[in-house]
Amino acid sequence: MDTLVLFLLNATWQIAALALTALGLALVFGLLRIMNMAHGEFVMLGAYAPVLAAQWGLPALAAVPICLVLVGAIAWLVERLVVRHLYARMFDSLLATWALSILLRKGAELAFGRQFRNVAAPLDGVTRLGTVGYPTYRLAVVALVLAGLLGLWLWYRRSATGLRLRAMVDNPALAQAAGIDTARLSAVAFVAGCLMAGLAGLLLAPTLSVAPGMGLDALIRSFFALIVGGLGTLEGLGLGASVIGGLQSGLSAVFTQTAGYLGVLVLAILFLWRRPDGLYPGR
Amino acid sequence: MKRFVIATILATGFAGSAPAEVRLGVLVPDSGPAGLFGPSSRQAAQLAAEDINATGGIAGEPVTLLFADVGVPPAQAVQSVQRLWRAEGVQGFVGMHDSAVRAAIVSQLRGQVPYVYSAVYEGGECAPDTYVTGETPAQQLAPVIPWLAEHEAAHRWYLIGNDYNWPRDTNAAAQDIIAASGGAVVGEEYVPLGSSDFDASLARIRASGADAVLVTLVGGDSVAFNIAYAAFGLDGQALRLGTLIEENTLAGIGAANAHRLFASMGFFASIDSEAARSFDARLHSRFGAEAAQPNGLGESLYDGLMLMAALGNAAGSLEPGAVAAVADGVRYSSPRGNARLDHNHVAQTIYLADGSSGQFATVARFDTVPAGVSCE
Amino acid sequence: MGSILGVNLALLAGLLLVPLLGGSFLAWQIGLFLIYGVAAQGVGFAWGRGGFLPLGNALFFGLGAYGAATVLRATEGALAVNLLAMLAVALACAALAYGLAVLLFRGRIGSGPGFSLVTLALVLIAGQIAETTPALTGGFNGLSGVPPLAGIDPFGAFYYVVVALVVLVTAGLMLIERRPAGLILRALVADEGRLELLGFAPHRVKGWAFAVSAFVTALAGALFASHQGIVTPQSIGFALSTELVIWAAVGGRVSPLEPLLGAVAIGWATAMLRDSVAWWEVAVAAIFLLVVLLLPGGAMDLVARLWRRLRPVSRSKPVSPLPAPPVRVAPPPGGELRLEAVGLDAGGVRILDGLSLAAPAAGVLCVIGPNGAGKTTMLNAITGRMPIRQGRMALGGHALNGRAPHQMLRLGIARKMQVPTVFAGLTVDETLRLALLAGRMRPSDALRRAPLRWRDDGLDALLADPGVPLTAEPGKRAEHLPQGHRQMLELALTLAADPRLVLLDEPAAGMSPAETQVMVRLIRAWQARTGACAIVIEHDMALVESLATEVAVLHQGRVLAQGALSEIRADPQVAAVYAGGHK
């Protein structure tokens, strides 16, 4: 019984962490169709925000504004100089953002050094759920992710900006004709997507090894979660994260970690082949 | 007039030849997964070169170091090695890098140049004119596991490592040592390189009832595992022993997550000895703010160069045949202590350190531990 | 850009100079990057010629390398056995690639990121397996102590083996470009849908392109094993895959030489400068970024374009024409097109609703109707572009349900699209040569020179019409043609394969009255000569008057009325629903 509860908690954590990590990419790739290969690097930059806060002797909460400013500024620059020209060119956006990811990684190495950094969890200790103990911080993050996704979903459905975004994604020319400033909306959406990635890094930093090269893993897992779930919707993101996270947890628990890793890749291939629109096609 | 002509001829003759020096190639990882050890490796090597030159160099000639980045795939690493050897006249190599690169270098050099490998590795390197100062699993575990059994009541071991040669060979050695010390292995598992999620493994560790975990994960995997381990409160159930946990990894893990985390290596920055303290002092005085955190992997280059110097001095040159003839029994000393070459491996001092405070504190010291490698 | 022989001799001379001028050590260094360069050529070919981006080509490189290493170790480098083994592995990789491409592209237009991500996932799986199965691959440490092929010294004569491969592959790829295969590939990248209607299955064409790419890459991998003496999981990993893509992106992918130069220039410069210049990797990434943003064809492509501008335009030698072989179709159905109660939905809208139509066996049936009646959709249904929900379609005895567009030509059905669709980047002359390949070419003709000289009387007659200006400017690029000429070119494309049933979707749209007359004349002449059936969708009633032997009116997805034009004109239902216009 214990093992089952622990397994369910682990699976929930995996799914929540994956959904959080992939959220920014869901916006940038799912809606704007930019294959942002630098997504992982924005996660990495967010993870360094608490490192900077500690380095500058600021309280832990200061990491949040640091993250927003650091990631936001870089994302805005990237959008202005590079991404702006690539909205209709998917392969070129893949290559250009790949080059950017190398540059960002090298920049981080120069600025922070290559060594591992430790980020202390704001909430220490283990919460007892019956006979099973689970790290408190993880439970807090899961709750935050659920609340955040729900809030985002409501916002997207109800708000005026959400409506404009949906219009732009559906029919850019018509949206422009209707007076929506698509260039600005796209830029804002891109920066927002990167900010979400940064916040994901910030929240997950206490549970990961923080180093300049940590982005690649986040990138690949995010892509595959979106492929399986379907691009363009939050429901798809949730589904994809659930399937990938759940499968990896399950296979790792029953067989080995290698089986989990390979299983996810095989599943992604099957989806790309048979159901390229994913489980919940957006349109 | 005649004297003038003779002098000119002699002067020209001498001017034509380059000043005599010994050129050594130092192979460090500046990029790739081990890239974070680049700075500490280079600095340790430079200190070693200064020390060697201060005592007369190798066979009377001063030492010049040429560095190359071998944190790249073996094909590219070998390019740098060949370039240093054939184009730059390097007479010996000292390297700290992974085993795949070592295998490539060994097959290219084919014993034509002496080559000292200084990194922790899986043991078993018997190529001609190749000498290893790096710790072997036998060295790191043979004295340490019985000590932990006696002092920390570690009897039920869980073995977890990345899935490739070094962890598997380490665990194979561990099995024998654990059995000999009266313990039992209650679990063994391997995870792919680059794993970030260890929840399933941690659940298995908990369920196995282990009281000790041998961690042979590397790099970021080690950091992530140890963070998650402590987050689940497993440090109360079982101690951890790592054979590749050095100061950088410990810093990444963080003091809060390092309770009952032990490490077994040949060097820690905090070793309480004259040699280690002076090494640390010289590092800071020489490099100031740029001084990299000394650690076992970076410092190993110092040992490697010391061995190369000792070999060269014993043989009178770095010609491989001459070196091989006198190699066995050569001694040198370093911040680690005293070491003796035994065939082509080094019997050296092993330290067991406790990282619970976030810094390594040595709790035990084992002198002249044999490498346990037999090449016929 | 130059003759195959000329370019390759220059390449050969340049490569042979390297050991002469730089010594055998430099040759060994360059040799590694020539090997990587051939692999990059494989990537460049798939990407530049096939139009899809393989992100995991190191899979084939690694398979070639591990395969060669295993056999070399087992046989101590014996020449004949190893050459055979290398070839076998390369062919196996080609077959694997073909299968992959066909599976992934079947039934889909376009080469989106899905394919790229699948190749990425495959290379990640392969890398993982290579690291963790020491029995097969030596695990993390790899297979070492690999003896070189036939004992040839990697620091000596082996360079010439590498050069031989480079020249062979470059010449081979250039050959493909100049033959019908190259023409088909360029058409594929320009417009897959149009190519489909010429009877070429895009997924199979891409399969062949990927197979060539894999073959070339695997051969490079096989030589790598001999050259380096060690094969590690890095040779089958993600990092190498991305480096190949970067070299092809920066070097260029338009001609086979470009990725080769990219690999040698960047790869070798990196090896030399990485240790002395601390920010070298940043510089390469920045160059990569700039090339992607500013020079989409690659850096070398810029040079190539300048070269083309400087050189005088070469006049191609007049070639003696060959009569084209007959069109290979399934046995003539000798029947008419029949649609029965066809229903089709798309995007939640019912477009075709119980559509039943019988076309005459010969003659011109004009289909008219208001916008949104479903006329173009009907053609989409017939040619298999859109799946139908219910109903039956047949031509003569042969069922059309569930068939793919590339099978249409086989059944003798040809179609001209509503928006005049020609192949951007192909000249008028090339388009016409491609038209004659449709339906007549065998797979083995793809690499022969003769099929490009085919001529057909029927097509010549059409082109000889005084109203058709296409022969005046054979070298003009198709996308630069004005609308009217484009319509005529597409008509020529459509009629070239001797179809039994031609579907013409607004053939005179955007044409002047004079041009419209020409079109009418051409269609009539063709119909008279071949005695086949044409279904023409049109809005211009004058054209309908002059062409139609029968008229059908479509409204809200079904046939409202069918018969002679005079009957239709008199029908009060038709009048209520639709009034045609005059030009």
C-alpha cells in the first residue's frame, strides 16, 4: 500500500514538474509555432535567479523579481533581434534558437562558472501522509502548479487578451485586419512564454542540479510532452505531461530507469508517426 | 682571425639549437561534462611545473607545459594529442579525462611516449608505457567499507550508479569487499547517464531496508540524486558513500542535503597535512581571486606531473624504454602524501571524508593502499 | 554550377595538394573532417534536395562506424570482406531510411517538424543503447584497437581512400542532381501537391532521398572506424547529429560541395583554434546564428550566387530529341466517371451532400455553380485529396474510393488546380521535361540522361499553337511567368501524360479574352485528338458556351441539374440559384 501511495505521489510530482517546465514551450511552440530550442536555457536562467539572490545577500523571495527581470530582458532582446524574423519559418527558427541556446549556455558559463550551484528549498522537511513521508516542498510546488494551470486556463478562456491571442493564432491576417497588433502580441506572447520557463526553473531549482548545461534535458522532455499531448491547448499540455510523466514514472518503478527513458522516446515516435496532432489537437 | 672564425662557428652552432627543455602535454577537460574541472586542473598542473623546475626540472632540463582540451569526443581529443606530439614535440603526456578518451589515446600513442593518467577510474589499464595515479575501486573501497561497517554499522549495501563501465566495475569490486567484511548487497541498479529523476530508485532503496548506499553516479546525476535523497529523508535510514564526490559536487548538493554523506578519494582540500595546507596556500597566493576550488580530480594533475618528473629523473630521460626499465618502485610526494609506483599503478593514501557540514572533514586515513591491479 | 567532371577534378586536385603542401600529419587531420564532411553532405542532400531536415543522421554514421569496426576487428582488416561489409551496412542503412521516410511521410503533404523529431528520438535511443550494451558496442569506452582497412596507414595512404570517397560521393550527388531524379526532387521541394498529381508519390521520393542520405553517411562512418581506430557512443549521438546540421546550415545545402566545405572549414578551424582562442565556440555559434538569419542557403551559397552572376549565361548544347515512350497506365477503363451519393465533410461543414454525377465517356462536361457549391471539393474528392464520408466513385470499372492523389495518373486522371500551380525554381523548359516524365518513366530511368530528351507529338502540337508563348522563353523561371502563361504551362503539364479524364479547375481564370480563346482552342483540339473526357469548372459563360458538350450545375454539395446548355439555361431552378456572367 505504501509503495502504491509513494508511486502515485512520485508520478504526480513528475507530471506537475513536466507540465511546469513545458508550459512556456506550449505557448511559444504550440501557439506561435516557434521551435524554441533555447527554451531549456531560459529554464536554466530562472534557476540561477536564487543563486544570484543568495550571492547578493538578498532574501530568498528576491529571486522572483530577479528571475523576471533577467529572463524578461533576455527574452525581449531575443525576440527583437532574432525571433521576430522567424515567425513563418519553422526550420529556421529551430536552427536560430539552437544557435542562441549555445550562446546563452556559454554566456552562463562565463558569468556563473561551470560548477554546480545549490539552491536551498524554501520549505524544508517531510510531510507525513499516513505512513508515507513526502518532501514538503514538492507538495507545495504541485499545489502551485495545479492552481497556476487552472488560473491560466480560466484567464485564456475569459480575458480579452486571451481572445485576441486565440484570434491571432487562428487567422493572423484576419486578426490584423480586425485591428489586433499581431507583431506586438506575438512579441508579448514570446516573452511571456520565456518568463514561464524562467519561473519553472526558479521553482524547480531546489530539486535539480543547477549548472549551465541543465537546459537540454528540460528541452527534450518539454518537446515530447507537447508532441504527445497536442500543440496549442492547455488541456493538451496537461494530457501530454500526464502521459509522458506517468509512463516514465511507471516504467522506472516497475523496470529500470533506462526502460523509462527509452519508453518515453518510443512513445513519442509512435505519436509522431500515428497521431502527429497529439491526443488533444488544438484545432 | 682563426680564433674569431672558430668562435663564430661555435656560436652559430649553439644558436641554431633551441634551449634544452622538456615539453609535457597536459590534457585537461575544458569543455564537456567534466568541463568544470578545467580550471582546477590547469592550476594544479602549473603549480606542479613550478615545483618541478624549482628542484632542477626533469633530468636537468626545465619543464614547459602545453595544454589541450580533451573534454571533447575521443576523435577530436586524439587530434589535439597528435598535434602536440608530432607537431609540438611533446615528450610525455599527463591527462585527466574520461576512459573513452584514454582508450583512444592509448591506441594512438602505442607506447611511444610515456603517458600518465591521473583520474579516478575503473582499473585495469595495462597498456605499455602507461602509468596511472588515479584511484581504483579497490583502493577506494577496500579499507573504507570495513571501516564503515565497524564505525557506522553499515552492513546492508545498496549499489546505484550510472550505466557504463566505471560504475559497473566499481560495484563488481564492491560486491567482493562487502562480502568479505560480513555485509550484504541488498540492491543494485543502473540509471542512464543524464538522468534527473530518481524517485523510483529512491523508493527501491527505502523498500530494500539498506543502511548504506554506494553512489557511483557522476556529475549532475550525482547532485540531483543526493538532493532528492535528502528531500525524502533517506539520510536517516542509510549513509551514503561516493567514490567520485568531490568539493564541487558537494557544493552542488548543499550542506542541507549532505547529512551522512561520505566520500572516499585520494585527496580533499581539507586534508590536515603540511603538504595539503601549503598546496592550498600556494594556490591562493599564486592565482588570487582566480583560484579554483581545489578538488581531487583537479589536484590529480599535480600528482601525475610529479610521477612523470620522478620517472624522468630516475631514468635520466623520458624515452619510454628507459622509463619502463626503472618505473617500478619510483616514489614521489604530493599534497596527498607519499606514493610509490607498483608496476604501473600507484599505491597511495586514501582518505575517508564526511561531508555532513557541507565541507569535507576527514574522518579516517589509510596509507599505502595497493591499487589491486595486476597486469601480467 | 560547372560540369560534374570539371568540379570533381578541381576538388580532387585541391585535396591531393594537402599532403603535398602540408605533410601527412595535416592530411590525417583534414581526413577526419573530410569524413565528417561526407556525412554532412548526406544531411545537406536530404535537407536541400528532399526538403526535410534529419536531426539524427549520426544514427547512420554510428551504424556504419560500429559495423565497420566490428568486422575490421574480427577479420584484422582484410580488404575484400570489409569492403563488402561496409557496402552491406550502408545498404542496410539506406533501406532503414527508406522505410522510415515512407512510413512517416505517407499520406501527408509537407515535411514538418514531426519527421525531424522522430529522427532525433531515434538517435537518442541509439546513443543510449550504444552506451549501455558493452557486449555489442563496447559501452561507454567503445570499440578500440580497430585495425585500418587492408592495413593502410591512417597517417599515410589512408588519406587517399578518404579522398576517393569524397570525390565519389560528390560526383554521385551531382549526377543525381543533373538527372531526372534531381528534377523530380526539385519539383518535390517546390510543390509536393502538384508533383503528386504527376504520378510521383511524395513519400517514396522522399524515401529515396533519405536513403541516399543514409547511404552516404553510413559510408563515411565506415571509413571513420579505420581512420580513428576507435568508435565510441559519441559517433552515434545527438551532439554529432547537431554538428552535422550546423555544418550543412553554415556551409550550405544547395550543392554537394557546400556542406563538405562547411565541415572542413569549421571543424578543422575548431580543432586548431579551440585551445588557443577561448571564445571560439561562442564565435562559431554567433556565425551560425547570423548565417541562419541572413543567408538561409548557407554561406557558400552566397559565393555560388555571386559566381553565377559573374559567369556569362551558358547556352546548353542542343540535344537531339528522343520520342517519349507511351504512358504507362492501367488497362484503359473505357468508361466514364461515375459519382454516387458522395458525401464529404470538412471542418465541421458538410460540403458535398449526396452528390451524384455521371460524366460522358468523351466530350467536355462543364460544371458551374455559385461559390461554395463544392466544385473544387468535388475534384478533391475524385483525386483523393480529401477523404469522402460516404458514397462511391468509379472511373469505368475502377473504384476511386480511398485512392491517393499520386495514383490518379495511373488511372488516367489528370488535374489542373484552381490556382495555377507550377514549380517555383524550375524553368519552363524543365517543367515541360518533367511533364514528359510523368506516367512514362520507370524507376530505373531516374538516373539515365535519355529521359530528359523525350519529346511527345501531342505536347509539341500544343506548344506549337501560335497563341502559346512558352517556347519563346524556355529558360524563364516558372514563378516569374504572368498568370496567363502560368495557366497555359499548367495545362501543358496536365495534358502531357495522355490522360483519359482531365479535371480542369477554372482554366481561364485571370486570363484576357484573347488568352481565353487560346485555352478554348487548346482544350478542344486536345479533346478532339484524344477522344477523352474533360470536366471543366468555370464561371465564364462564354467559355462554357464554346466548350461544353454537357453542363452540370452544382449547388450546396449536390447536382441541381445536368444536360445541354440550352436546357440548363431554361431551367427555372438554376435561374433562381445562379446567374453566370460574361467576360
